[in-house]
Amino acid sequence: THPFSVTDSGDVSVFLIVSADTTNPDNNAIPIGVSLGTWNGTSCAIVVANDSIKPGSSLTGRATAAGNLCVRVYDVGFLPGATTYELLIDHY
């Protein structure tokens, strides 16, 4: 779970740049789960989720005001073991 804050309302997109098997770098397009929600300082209350995002895909939600948000990344059964990932969060 990755908390972050936004300073005003607007769309929030989470792009999965890469998800790779650390033991097999050629396996670099592993589907993972990504959720976007609100952060209360302890946990992420999910608002929108996609249980199978592949690199090059995104998930978009809307912030209705300034506040604390969060992105949650999780295994949906495709991860072979240790996996790295890179996200890009865009607020506009």
C-alpha cells in the first residue's frame, strides 16, 4: 500500500509501468491487482480496483477534494515469487 496526497480535486490515474519476475527478467508483463482509495492514516479504503492490470494499462478514479489517497498493489495469482513493479501516479 502506497499512501499519497493530492492538493485539489481531479482525476487520478495509476499506470503500471512494469511488473517483472526478479529471477526471470524476460517475464516482465505479469498481471497484478491495483486498487485506488482513500487513506485514513492506517488503512486504504478501496474506491476503485482492477484485479488484472498488465504493464501499459492504467486505473483511473476521481479525487473530489484535497486529501490523502492510496494505491494498493496485490498478487492475484500470477506472481511466480519475488516480483518488482513500477507505478506512475498522475493527478490532473
